[in-house]
Amino acid sequence: MTVNLRFVCREIVGEARTGAYPLEEGGTVARLMAAAAAENGTFIESYRAHVIYLVNDRPATEQTPLKDGDRVTVLRKVHGG
């Protein structure tokens, strides 16, 4: 299956590629992020606590299952008060 990944947190993930990523059936957000990290040399652990995920514009977690054609957006958490 193919999943579209978009980063809206360049200050955290650097030059990690945005676009279509192949993923095995039954893949999750965590597997997608691992695939992106392997391809781009990005160390996921360094930014995992600082981002949130959306799948098809709905809040998601790393355990969220993905389907062919899903859109995953990675955003930086906003802190303040």
C-alpha cells in the first residue's frame, strides 16, 4: 500500500522527504515513521515527544493503523499558556 506523508515541522525533522511512502498492509503510523527515518537518516526518537500525528485530518497515535491512500500529517506540538 502507499501512504502520503507530510511534515509540518521542518525545524524538527530537517530534510525528511514529504510524499508517498510504500508500506506493508497492516502498517501503523509508527511503521511509517520508521520507514521515513530509514530513508532519510532522521532519528525518530529525537523528535517523537515533540510532534502530533493526523491521519486524514483526524488526531492519531503511533499505533493508529493505516490504509492504502491515507494522508499522514506530522505537526509540531504547540506549547505555551
